[in-house]
Amino acid sequence: MSTSAYILFGLALTWCLSWTARATRGWLMPAVLATIGALQWFLADSGFYRDALAFPPPQLALLAPMVVGLGLLFLIPAGRRWSGGMDLTALAALHILRVPVELVLHEAYLEGLVPRSMTYSGHNFDIVTGLSAAFLTAWLVSQKKPSQRVLVAWNLLGIVLLAIVVITAVFSIPSSVQRWAFDQPNILVVSTPWVLLPAVLVPAVLWAHITALFNLLGKARPEAVQ
């Protein structure tokens, strides 16, 4: 991978942590993400995720903290209270990081590290969410803000596009559950620093979508957007 890919990835991580802090008005969430990222870095560096034969596949641990964390966050009352009143503008701005991530994935495809299906040359259109996030953020800080329907629809679409690439990535990793891309599998995310993509960036953007929907549908007051 080129130096520019490392720079873009570093910018995406910095953007993620800074806008997560802005959305939550504190550094607890970024600290949690950084801690999970450090643990996943250690596991990737130790070769834990390179076992392609074990069952259940160890690669599922890449997404396990996200599933458990988001489940606890929205199932327990304290988590729901904490999630209320988030800065929706900051939550939207966070998704801009998906643009540099998609550029990195495209280079990774050219380097033979991920299948074409995981890029915008295939059927990964997640870059659309990143580009539209920039326009949505500008709209949110304008005098005439987008309606609740627009915000809900945008977040739902973002979740769908994210799900497509995550599912593609999971079933393209060399593992006992691999189903696709045997000729050019997804080996990028089982190495450092790229393991931080599923460990930090994917959980952050999914959290941002779900939290935005929680606030929009729970309060039904888009005019309160900050």
C-alpha cells in the first residue's frame, strides 16, 4: 500500500475520533473505540485472524465487540439515556470518513488485498454515503434544515450500504465460513493497521446511524438539530 493510503487511513481514524467526541460532547466513546482498536491490533499482529480453518472462525471476533457494545447501549436504560440528545450534525459529519476509506479500499483491490466487490468498482457504494454526508452536514447547519423524513431515509440508506460491504467483507475473508472471492480474498483487514477498519471505523459509523435514528424517531423533533 502506498504512503497516501496510510495518510488517508490515518485521516479517517482522526476524523472518526474527533467527530465522535463532538457528537457525544466528551471523550468516553473515542476512548472506548481506541481501546478496542488497540486490542484488535494486538490480535491481528499476533496472527490470530490468519487461521482460515478454525471453527467457529476467529475472524468473527472482528465484529463481536460492535455487536455486543451496540446491543448493550440500546438495550439498557442508562445507554438509551446517554444516547439521547446527541449532536445530529456531528453524527452526520462523522460519515465523511467513508470517502477516504473507499479510496483506500480501491487501492487495496489494485494491490490484490481485497476483492473487487468490496470497492466502488464492484458493488460497494458506501462512498455515496460519505460524499452525501458532506452535503447533509452543510444542509444541517443552514437556516432551512432537512426534514425528519430526509434524515431518517438517509440514515437507513447508509445502514443498507454499510451492510452490503460488511457482509461482502465477512464472507470474503479466508476462513471456515468464506463463501466468495476465493481468487482474491479479503486479506487486508486481518493485518495492521487496516484491522482498525472493522475494529473502529465500522462500529463508529454504524453507531452514528443508529444513534441518529434513535434521536430522530424517539423525539420526532428534527428542528432541534444542532
